Amino acid sequence: MASRGKSRERVEPTFEAEDERDDELRADAGDRIGGKRAGRTAKGKTSKTTKATSRPRERSAKGKPKRSTGGITGLLGRLIYWSIVLGIWGAIGVGGIVMYYGARMPSASSWSIPERPPNLKVVSVEGTVIANRGATGGEALALEDMSPFIPQAVIAIEDRRFYSHFGVDPLGLARAVVTNLASGRTVQGGSTLTQQLAKNLFLSPERTVERKIQEVLLSFWLEHKFTKDQILAMYLNRVYFGSNAYGVEAASRRYFSKSARDVNLGEAALLAGLLKAPSRLSPARDPQAAEARAQVVLGTMREEGFVSDDEIKTAMSQPPTTAKRYWTGAGQYVADMVLEETRRLIGTIGEDLLVETTIDMALERKAEAVIVETLKVEGGKLEVSQAALVSIDGTGAIRALVGGKDYAESQFNRAVKAKRQPGSAFKPFVYAAALETGIRPDSSRNDAPVRIGNWTPQNYDEKYRGPVTISHALANSLNTIAAQLVMEVGPDHVIKLAHRLGIESELQANASIALGTSEVSLLELTAAYAPFMNGGYKATPHIIRRISTAEGKVLYENDYAEPPRVLGEPVVAAMNRMMKGVLTEGTGRKARLSGWEAAGKTGTTQSFRDALFVGYTSNLTTGVWFGNDDGKSMKKVTGGGLPAQAWREFMTAAHTGLTPVPLTGSDYVEPQPMPMTIGTILSDVFSGGEKRYPAAPATNRTAVPQGEVPLVGTPQADPYQPGSGGPIPPAAVGDSSPVQPASRRTTLLDIIMGR
């Protein structure tokens, strides 16, 4: 065995743990291809390294080298960094919310502009707009048809960058936020006109995040779908301006009584100012507040360069606009009537319609002025508060209509809807019926106390004149003669004639109908007088000439070219001569017209509750009523007083510049009487001794079939209930004894002896 010192121990290869190795061979920069050995000198020897270089470099927790961060620069950097981070996350959150609420909306492909509520545009014969009816209160106008001041004023005060933003105005929104924060309350809104339109068209007024997001999305859609001018026009035609006025046309007519086409600078500023608070700033409610807001709008318009300083001075010098709390003017009564009639003629109104009426605006204005002025001057001292007027031509076309003193105070149409007793204004129908049964204008009756059953009619002045002609009795409105004629002719015949001429209301078949105790409207009473004026033809009252769509399609057109004859020519001629006497020598003298033949009849009801005058020329038939809505008695106002005066004033204005034309029948020549012979005497005896006027031809009197007109002495059952089959008794005249039927027939000897 070899000794220990010389022996050599074999060393087996081992694998030491990686962390137990002190000097492992590592490739440094000098060992890499193309690299330079860091630890070698030019002679290829390894250089000495310091302890510092042999230590690994210190690293931050994230493996990055530590840098010096401190001071304002570092704080600013961190602020910017976190602002960006929060902005990104905020944008993601807002986007998510928008996507959520957007997903809840219907598909954009199904979005469409809601139809504007239909409007009824009511115009006169000459094309003047009388009024509008509908939910909006006015028609829609194209932007180019409006006064240019209106869009300028609205843009200046509501959305200065309207033509430059994309539906939402970030700058305007930021300005509103700053202004509101500075003032501590909401004084300025950030919504654009597009956003306001989107809200008005599609959304509810509630203030929620969902509604606001939907408003923005809809604004983007509107801006994509329509031009700026289209959006502005839609906004101006739909926005609310207070006092039930939607759109600039409705508001202009409501506050200024003119079209938006004619609005001046000051008026446009007032309209634009209303948009902030339409109800509170309405000039119908607070004229001073409306004017103050208009001044602000004018200043903004000047800042935006829309108007000059001179224009501002002119606008600011105008007096404040005042308006009544409701639509006003007599034309509003017409518009209400037209709306009801349109619905009756064509049914539901589903689109904008143009309704051409028979109204003459010159006559309408004069009629309103007469009524208002008469009540203003005489109403207080005579204790009368209301009046109505209606005027029609020979075809029944309504040329003027006033339903009351002031539409703003009361919208009830007293000319059409109110039914009141006509008093003696009903007597012409009694006399016309008498003429048809054989009585003549020169026939004589005794004006004396009369009793019919338990009824004892008296004259207005409680005086009696003895024997008078029928003409004189009508001219002086003698009640006793009218009562006698009703009983001679029969109430049924009077009623049928009245219905034939145009009275539509139900009439009571009793003797007192002679004094107008059955209620009728002023319109139907006036229309029933028209056959006296036009030669005996039915005059159906109507106010609509034509109804057409906005595109010009005609939906309705009236036709009254061939009215039926309802009175014979001799009866018309005789009635005109008798009713002319009412104005020349009777109760209607205050209604006389200069240069024109006119006829008519006064009417006064019991205790002076109602006073009427209905009269006519060859041109117009007009009825006037004065009274109180509550039926309170006036202070001795009769039909020959205020109504006759107002009638004369209106008719004088209506006939100014026209050539006078005589009444129908003025040239009528009555047939000459036949020579007196035994045959004619006997004929007179058995016909009652009076010539019979022919009634209207039976073929034209559709309301009264041939043979239904009762003659004097037609058998009727009950002497005091006509129509029941007994004889109609003559009125008891001159005494108080019971009324007995006539039992003695006139004989030839009576004729010869003059009895």
C-alpha cells in the first residue's frame, strides 16, 4: 500500500446547489459576439474590480430603478396621472350608463316626429284669418314666413351657438354650471334648442338621469336627420308660449292680435322672453314682468349683432303689451261655431284644415263695436249687461255674428245657443198665417179687452183703440189683435208656418203664442224673417262656405243655390208693406234708415227681461237682442229702444256706399177685384167676406203637406185646445162674458144693410 502522502484520492464529480456556487462562469458583455470583455486590458489580462462594481444594482419593488420624486413637480405629475385615470374610468362609466338607457329606447329606425295636433284655420269671405281652433291655437308657419326677428330673438336668448353645435353645446353647458354655482341657484339652463325640441316631442317633463340621457341621444338623432332650419322651425311651431298658445302663430294672435308674419322687433323679443317661464311671464298675467324680460332679450340681441342700437331704441320706446287673460274678439264666437259645425259636417278632425266662412270681417267688426259701445254708454243706467247680434243675407249666409259683450269674460254664444221668448217679434208669423187664410192688410178688427179662456192679453200701454186695420195693429204691436188672429187662424197653422220659414225650436200650440211665449234663438228667429226679404224663399242659416285640407283638397262645399219657396209672392208683398209701417209709424221708428226701405218688428218680453228688434232691407236681415244672462229685468228697455238703435247703427254702416234697392213686393200689383154681382156677393158671404191670399205653392212647402193648413172654422174638439177636433172660437172682444162659438151665419140681408 502506498503511503498516505503519496497516495492520490479520486474525486467524483458532484452537482452542487445553485445557490451554493460562488464562482460560476457567466457570460458578460465582453463574452458576447461582437462584445468587448469588460474585465480585460489591452494585453488581455483581467483588470481589478472594486467591491462596488461586484455588487448587484439596487432595484425598486417593481424592478425599476428608483428615481428622485419630490416637490411641486412630482405632485403635479401625480395629479395629472390620476386625473387621466379617473377620466378614463369616468368615460367608461358614463358610456355604460348611456348604453344601458339607450338600449331601453326603441330602435332609432322607428323614431319619427310626432304629428302636430291638427289646427282649424277659420277665415272670412275676403280671406282674413278670424281665429284658429285646435290644441295649439294656431297654424304652423315655415321659417321664411315668420318675422325674421322671431328666430333671431330666440337664438340670442336661448341658444347662441345653435348653428355651430352638434345638438349638445358643451360650452353653453359649462357656462350654465358656472353661472348657477356662482349664484347659488339655477338661473341659467344648458339645454340647446335641439334638446328642448327633443324633450317636447318625445319625453316627459320629469327630471331624471334617464330622461336627460335620452334627450341627448334624441338630440343627436335630430341633428343627423334634419337641417338646422328645419329643427328651428319645428321648435318655434310647437313650443309653449303661455295662455294656451303653442307656436309663434298662436302666441302672436293671442297677445298681439296679428300673425307672426307681422311681428315687430319688440314683440319678437317679448315672445322669446316668454320661453323662460311662459305662464309666469305671460303679458296676460303680468305685463310688467313680460316687458322686463323682453328688455333683456333685446340687450342679448344687440350683443349678438342681430340688431343695431337705433333699432333697440325704437323697440324699447314702445308701450308694454297688455293682453286679456283669454282669447277676445267677437270672431271667437264665430270660430267656436265653425268648429262645432265642421265636426258635424266631416266628423273627426285629423289634419290641418282651412275653413272658409261667410263672415264679412268689416261687418263683424262694426257689429262688435256697436254692441260694445251701446252697452258701455247705456248698460249701466238701464241695468242691461249683455247683447247679441246676427246678420244674414237672402241665402241664409251669416255675414256677422256677435255672441255677447266680451268673449274673454264669457264664451257663451247668446246669438245661437240662448233660447228666449221673442215677445212681439214673433207676431209677423201670426200675421203671415192670417194672410194665407184670407185676411187682408186692410181688414178691420176691434182693439178692445179680450179674454181667451182664463187669458186676458193687454196692450203694452193698456189702452184700446177700437176698430183698427190689420196693418195698423202690426205697426203698433197691439196684443189684442194678435190674440184674435191666432184664434181665428189656429195656433197649429201659425206654428207650421213658423217652422216652414225657419224656426226650429219646439213651439207650444196655445193662444199665447201670438205674443211670443215659446222660446227661440236669435239666429233662427232672424233666419225666419229672411223669406220676407228675399221674396218668399227659405233662408237656411249657414256659416261655412268650404272646408279644405292644407294641400287644397275640398272636403265640403255648401250649396244653397235653389232654396224652396215657403211664402207666396202676394203674402210677401203684403207683409213687407205692413212691416215697413213698424218703422215709419209704429214701435220701431228709432230703426229708420236714411235712403233705404226697411221693415221689421220690435219685441219685448214680460217685465222687460228681453228686448229685440229684427229687421231687414233688400240686402240684409239683422236681429239684435239685449238683456241679462240671469233673466233680471232691465230698466224699461223695449225692442223699440236699445235694440232698434243698435240695429240702425249697424245697418247704416253695412249699407254705406251701396245703391238703395226697394224691398221685394214693392212693385207688386194686387189682382183687381171682380165686378160686384150676386154671385160674387154670395161667394164673399160664404168665404167670410174677405179675399184670400194664396199660400206658397204646395210643391215647395215641404214642411207643410198640402191640405194641412187649417182654415177659420175647421172642426176641433176642445175650443181652448186647438188640434183636438172641436171648433176654434173667435176671441171675446169688448166684454168679459164667456167665449161662445159663432152660431149665426152672415146673410145677404146683412151685407145689404151693412151689418
